[in-house]
Amino acid sequence: MSTTVRAPSPAKEDGGDLLRLGVLTDLHLAAAGSPPAMWNNPIHLGKAFDLLDLALDWLDSRVHAALVLGDLADRPDPEIYAQAARRLAALARPVYVVAGNHDMAWPGPAEPSVMAEALTAAGGPLRMFGATRLGRHTLAAGELRADGAGGHVDAGTFRTWPYRTASGTESGAGGLLIWASHFPVLSVRRRVEGCGWLYAGDLANLSAVEAALRRWPGPVLALTGHLHVRTHAISGNILQLNQAALAESPHDVALVELDASGGSLRATRYCHSVARFEPCLETTIDPAVTAFTWNGRRWRASTRGRRQGAAPPARTPAQPPTRTAQGVPTLTTTQ
């Protein structure tokens, strides 16, 4: 289940050759003053909205659209979602939101209806999407459900190709599929646990989801969260970029640049830590900048020669000035 806060998309202005996506996950928004939770590091629930403001300020004027990959709230609360919708709408870009396990009523119904209803009630042209077009690419998401045994499955819209977009056009004859998912579609359990970190778990039907995505007649870029770890995985036509959390160190926001010019396809991820708390574990396996190329059959890492601290794309000069981020007391914010 997924929701989009829609606005005129500048992606079309580039003819689809260059697409820049902002990526946020595991925001765990909660009321100010909420005590921190704990995973590998403290999850700063009481400062979650401040962290969101800093992330949106960094993304502003850099991206054509943004994705929120689940756990928008720490617990499904209509008021928290209403506040989130207002903050996200201020980005003035299309913002696509998929549900995470924390967005599902617990205990209670399996479906994340609280989030969907609250975002819709917040006003604006919100709609659910199974698939839509971003430039020349297809953006799609599954449908997260509880499996009744303490786990989660993607019950999703991936079951049949081709997708039919909201405009009625078919998408599935090839080209890049951008798959937005809270849970990974490729397990990285051994890699994460090998670092001595907690692993948040995989979909109960992980193998079925992977097999469905492997049937896509072209490259798949899976943008995922849930683990609170920055890493990646490759399996055939699937490149998975797993994003670290905003609410927990390293307090990541990312810009994913897709360059389809010249008949090639290159995906580059620029990660930025918006704040730092000390001390903390650095749950990052990948460096801040990673690049990958599609060779027509599979994805390959192409980060050789790229320094870890490489700067992200500059803000678009024609866009309005950025908002001033609110300072976060007791944090060290980074630029």
C-alpha cells in the first residue's frame, strides 16, 4: 500500500534521461519529547520531526521527486501523519510514501489503513498507486501485509506483468523498474549480522518477491529500508540499495541519480548524515557515494576512483531558495 503527495514534476523537463530521487526511510515520527527507543543505536523519537526538516532542507531543489520507504511514524497516529503530510508537501515535489511495519496498526488490523486515511484526510491530491511513470522509468510498489504469524509479506501488485499505470498505459516491455519497498527484496542478513549488528528481518515471502522482480524484462532498482543499515546487494537484474534510517544514526538522507543518457544506465547514490549524536555505531557498510552501471544483463559496481566524500549534485539554480532548517538542540548538524 502506498500513497503519493502529488505536485508538478520537473522530471519531464529532462526528457527522462536524468532523474534525481530523494530517499528517506525509517523516520519514526513521534510527538516532541517522546523518549528514545533503542535498536543498534538510540532512535531519537522526540527529535524525529527536527531530523525530517533537516533532511527536506538538504533535498530541496536537488530532486525531481522523493520516496519515503516506510516507518513514517513510530506508531500509527493520525495527528503524526497529518503533520508529516504538511512537512512533505512543503518540498513542492512529488513525494511517494510506502508503508512500513511500524505504520501498521498494532495490535489491530493488518492493513496500514490509519496512515492511508490520515494522509488522504490531510488534503491535497493524494492517491494510492500500484505503478506510475517517472520520466522514462516505471515506479512501483507492493502491498505490505501481516502474515498472521508475526511476520510480513508483500501481497503486492507484483503478481502480474505488465503493470498498468494510472494513466492506463502499459509498462512492462523493458526499461528500468524502480521498486519502492520498506523490506529488502534481497536478504543481507549474513552481511549485517557479520558486522555484529541486529538484523530487523526479511519478508516471509522474500523468495517469491525476488522471483517476481527477476521476471521484469529489464533492470530493477529496489530502494529499501527497514534494516537501519546502509548497504547494497545485486542479484541478476536487481540492484538493491538499502537505505540507513533517518531517526537512528547515521541519520541518513539520500539522493539517487539515474542517468540514462547516451544509451547507458548509471545509478549513483549520494548519502548525507543530517545530524550526529555521540557516541554511536556507524551502521554503514557502503560509503557515502556509490555508483552502479547496467551492462544490459546485470548491474555492476562502478565506484572505482570516486572518493567517498564526493559532493552531491548542486541545487538547481532556477529553483526557489531553500528553507532555513531549524537547529536541533544537542545535535551537531552537518551540511
